[in-house]
Amino acid sequence: MTDGRICILIPVYNHPDSITAVCASVAPFRLPVLLVDDGSDARCAGVLDGLAAQGHLLLRLSHNQGKGAAVRAGLQHAEQLGFTHALQIDADGQHAVADLPGFLAAAEHTPQALTIGYPRYDASVSRSRFYGRYATHIWVWINTLSLDIRDSMCGARLYPLREVNALLNRHACGDRMAFDTEILVRWHWAGGQLRNLPVRVHYPTDGVSHFRLLRDNLQISGMHTRLFFGMLLRLPRLLAARLRRRSMEAAG
């Protein structure tokens, strides 16, 4: 895949020991890599400067704002640079590069779809992480009245930039960990096309997590509450859309 209108988007906050290897792993795709430095410390910033000197694109935020803010800034910047799609992956190397061609193919076959990964874990996933995600999954299924979003927390996804940035101009979707889920729910509410693709996930034993238990859980709980009341306001339209879909499936 060599379409220069697709870039690989990697938000980075203090991953100096993994980001170089992640960039090297996606080099065979011959796609521009846009690194978003979310206020990293001096050591990581130096590594990112070195990658920029090698030809990678670098967008630097003045201070740490959170993953959501970094992704949002990266999506806007990518569109300004002339890209039509951004393939987001995480900076810690948890996503299997061998599964990414399916996401890139989606840009050709369903260019207006937001393609989201659903994890295929190996033994490195902890039991608490595995089961803890299901609270969010259940709320997402309630707030969309569907099972269309298989996993709303996976960081591997392909964004169609014009459509997604238009949505983000109306709804910022938060600055931190809640962003990944809220943008998908709001995309679903807006009638956006979705695709789900599997991606193998491995959590490095020395990986860096920026999840803050109290702060991020409070923000995620607040997000689910807002979305629930938003779902209630949209309930007639969501039910009508569901009935239309069932009618089309029965007719087909």
C-alpha cells in the first residue's frame, strides 16, 4: 500500500524506548508517519526529534493534554497536510503490524467508513484489563442500541479525516482516555459507516501505561452518563434506524 493520501498517526507521550521500533515496523508500508508529541519529557522529545530528522512528520504540543487531545490535533493536522485517512496505532508497539494491511485496504473499499480494531489478545493481557473493558462495552451497546461497535477502546483504527474532523468540530469528545469511546458512539449516532477488524494485541512486560485509575475512571463514568442521556434524547431516531435496518436485512 503506497497511497500517499494515507498517513500513520501515532500519539506519543513518554515512550522513548518503543517508538523507534514502532516506526521501523511500519516502514514496509511506505506511508508517511505523523508523530504527535503530547508534551513528552526531554528524553522522549529527543528521540522524536531524531525520528523527525529521518523524515517522519512531527507535531509537537506545548504541554501534555491527554491522548484524546493528541489524536484530535493529529487528525486535524493530517487533513491540513492533504491526507484523506489516518491509521492510528499506539506508541508502545502493542498492535500486530501484520494485521494493519486490512485497515489500509478498508480505505480503498469503504473510504467513508471508520474502521475500528477489536483485540485478539495473547497471554500477556491481564485478567483485570480483559474483564474491565466489558463495563465500557456494555455501556456502548446500550448507548447505541446495537452491537455495531465490537470494541470502543482499541487504539488501532482508520479514520476518514474529512468526516471525522467535521464531527470533532461539533463534539470535541474529551481530551483523555474517554475520547476513543465517545467518538465512536457519536459517529454511530450520526449514521457514520463502521467496520470492525481483528487486530492481535500484545502488552509488553515493560510497557508504559498512562491510565490514571481515579482520574480516568471518573472521566469515563462522566462520559457514559452524558452519552446515556444523549441516547435518551435520540431514542426515537435510534429505534427507527434499527427498525429500518432489520427491515432491509429481512428483505435482503
